Amino acid sequence: MAIERTFLMVKPDGVKRQVVGDIIDRFERRGFVMRAAKLMNVPRELAEKHYEEHKEKPFFNELVDFITSGPVFAMVWEGENIIKLARVMMGATKPEEAQPGTIRGDYAVTISENVIHGSDSPSSAEREIKLWFNDELV
Ligand code: RTP
Ligand code: MG
């Protein structure tokens, strides 16, 4: 298994609830390495590009409204098999399927305000890292 990079983002609800430190701690304890990070307000155009795979879904506007509603903490993390393992650490999208011990299972009870985003495949990771960090990568 090769060393991978993934894009993770603490969503506005997670930043407001001050769980950024806990989330960083979980990934550091697992042995992953942070390669880039920034606290930022999300321009609507960036949010729409980020979630473009969902643009025909009924929840798209609500999703973009939510992601642009307050600062997010965007990050690039690196490690062995991190794309899949980060998704496991995040927990399922549906709150009733998010296991206790996962980030969403510990913090989220709704499908819309679910604390964290993580790339879902190598191609998404590559696209999202370029989209959010462009030339800023360390
Ligand atoms: P994310 O992209 O944010 O990491 O979440 P995900 O992969 O677990 O889920 P995805 O299917 O990509 O959906 C993106 C976000 O859209 C919201 N959603 N709402 N109302 C609904 O049925 C619904 N379905 C999805 C969620 O907030 C999800 O994180
Ligand atoms: Mg997704």
C-alpha cells in the first residue's frame, strides 16, 4: 500500500463547536502527518465546485449554504492508506449508521451538520487537494 494524501475539512459546525483540536489529535495519534492547513471562509463558487458531484441533488443548495455559513478548517493529510482510513475514522454519512468512536458517531446527529468532510477516492483526493490548496502545498 502506497503513501497517500487526502483532503479533510472540519465543517462550520465543527469549527463553531471547537473540535478542530480533537480531530487533529485523532489523526496524529493514528500516525498520520498534516501537510497543509488553513482556517478560511469558503467562497460560494469554491463550495459549488467542491460539491459539484451533488449539483443535481435536492440537498445541493442547503449543502452549499451550510459550507459557506462560517469558517472551515481545511487540511491535507498524508499516510499509508489514509483515503480509506480517514473515511472509517469519520464514520458514516447517515447519523444512525455512524458508530460511536468515529468523529461523526461522537459528534453529529444530523445528516447535514456532520462535522467533517474527507475525500472518498484517490481521484477525489487529487481533485480536492488541487482545488483547496493549489500551489500552497508543503
Ligand atoms: P462529505 O462529502 O461532506 O465528506 O460527506 P459524505 O462523502 O459522507 O457524503 P456525500 O454523499 O458526499 O454527501 C455530501 C454531504 O451532503 C449532505 N447530504 N445530505 N439530505 C440528504 O439526504 C443528504 N445526503 C447527503 C451531507 O452533509 C453530506 O456530508
Ligand atoms: Mg462526499
